[in-house]
Amino acid sequence: MIIILTGASHTGKTVLAQRLLEKYQYPYLSIDHLKMGLIRSGQTSLTPSDDDMLTPYLWGIVKEIIKTAIENQQNLIIEGVYVPFDWQLSFSQKYLEHIHYCCLIMTKEYIRENFQEIKKFANAIEQRIDDSDLSEGSMIDENVKNFEMCKKYHCHYLLIKDKYEVELSRVLG
């Protein structure tokens, strides 16, 4: 089984991936790690701020990793923001049967009520080098956009509107 976790920055993708790893013993691939490895090694001239160009570039690699894992009957969790909303178009039905996708989305109200708490957990699993550009408004805008895109492309999503731990328990079972 392949589990794809995506969503805006700071929605808890890495925390959820870590918990799924602990529960199911499935390895996970952070698309951010792949991004930084390619950038730092000089394999691309793109930079961490080239988000619009990074999604198609990284997805071209990630989708082939997913296919390879499925062909080898391996389980894998993929997490990161660089997953296009039309991701299903990258796979035939024989691959789609092995993929579970979930976009984590926080409601405006949740972000407004918990913004300081969200910022506190920004480094829960990975250390962020610079988080100074994160604002409540930008986070709301990104989550609203992702919610609209999930509806447009019929993507499965988890709406985080109450207690974060309660919402995550729905995924963890």
C-alpha cells in the first residue's frame, strides 16, 4: 500500500507520517528531503523558493518511486506539499488500487483559534531553518485554496476543525 499525505505547510503531514510509520512500520519518504537532496547536490538549478516549478519536477520523480514500490509489493508513505491535485492522472487503474491519498486541511476557524499552537509544533519532527514568513493569513489562504482544489479534483481530504489529535486519530484508526 502507498499512502500519500499532502496539504499546506504546517498541517501536520510529517507528524502523521511519523505516527503511521510507528503504527504500521511502513517507511516514509519526505518530498522535502528529496527536494533538498537534489538542490544541495546540484542536480537541479531550482531553489527552495521555486514552489511552482518544484511540484512538476519532484512529482515526476515521486510518481515513478510510487510505481516501483507498487510493482515490488512494498508499502510506502509519501509526504509533502509537492503533490499535484490531479495526481491520479499519473497512474493507471492497476496502480491506483494500491494508493491511498489524503490532503490535510485546516479550517479558517481552527487556524485562527490555534495559530500560536500550530507554530509551536512546526519543529515537532523536522527542524525548519526559517519559518518567519508564516502568517495566519497566508496559512488560511493556502488551506482554503487546497480545500477548493480537493473538491475540484475529487481528492480525499481530512478537514481539521477541532482538536488536532482527535482528527488525526480518524486516520490512524
